[in-house]
Amino acid sequence: MKKLVLIMLVVCSASFFAQTTFEKVMTEKIAKLEQSKTAEDFTAVSNDFVRIGDKEKTLWLPYYYAAHASIEKGRNLMRAGKLSELDAVAAEAQTSLDKAYSLSKDNAEVLILQKMIHGLKMMVDPQSRFMSEGLLGADALGKAEKLDSGNPRITLLKAEDTYYTPEQFGGSKTKGLELFQKSLDQFKVYQPKSALDPTWGKGEAEYFLASKP
């Protein structure tokens, strides 16, 4: 009996240690992602998350953050005007996100990133790709909203789309700012499902609201 209890204690301790080690490493890498500035930074941290995911095998969050890092790399390149590189970066993000999706289906956070990947691909040639990538992105965001309607990142992406879309195509900077405010209000009450679940986006909403006339 004593041997059985000892074995159970050893197994539980090993499991606890492995989980806390995973959480510690993930927390460090998420902080590194938040501090990344260059395309090279985002590539490095994305690769770090892929390695964690490949080691853990059954957890969706490492692959989610690998995809998120690649998307942020794409946004960085987009701001630099390097639109010809976006398809390749979107493909990198999609590879990681597909792995996250295979481990966690019907996940609003995964669908939010799917919308962002379609957005990157659309920006290569907005006129010719809106009817494909733009509509696919809208569909992904709609599915995310059905799963988690109070998620502030959904509202944030809606705000971006509304803010940057020309008025003749249904956009409005005023309505966009209203959505940024709604997103910020949601961030104040939204509770992530775990300590490692996504929390990004609040700073962007604050940035747009701070810059309004």
C-alpha cells in the first residue's frame, strides 16, 4: 500500500512539474512575442513556439502563438510596404494554425487568426482578392463571433476593417472608432480561459482611440 501511494505521489509530482515547466516557458515566450519589433524577431519566436508545440504534441496554444507571431511578422512587412512577401508569411502562419485547429476545433481564437491570415493575403492585391480572401476572412470572423460573441479581439478586427475601408464601400472612421471603444470596453470585462490564453489587442484599441481628433 505504501509503495502504491509513493508511486502515485511520484507520478503526480512529475505531472505537476512538467505542467509548471510548460507554463513557465510559454509565459516567457509570450512576453518575447509581445516585445518583438522586427520581422526577424517574430520569425525567431514563432520557431520557438513551433518547437514547444512539436514537443508537447497535444496542446493547441504553442501552435496558436506560432501562427500569431507569423501574422505579426506579416503586419510588420505590410507596414514597410513589402507586400510581395505576404503570401509566404501567410503560408507560414497557416501551417501553424492548421496544427492548432486540429487540436482545438470550434475555437474562436483560432478563427480570429484565420481571419487575419486571409487579411494578409488580401493585402497583396486588394482589388482582385477581396471577393476571395476578404469574404473568407469575414466568414471566419462570423464563425468566431457565434462561438464567443463577447471576445474583444473580434470587435477589434471589425473596427480595423470599418476604419480602413473607404466610405463608398461601407467603411467609416467614425464607426471604426466606435467599434474600437466597444472593443476596449469588452477588454475590461473579458476573462481569458487560462493564464496562457490570448490577451493581445487592448493596446491597439487604445492607440486608435488616443489618436482620434
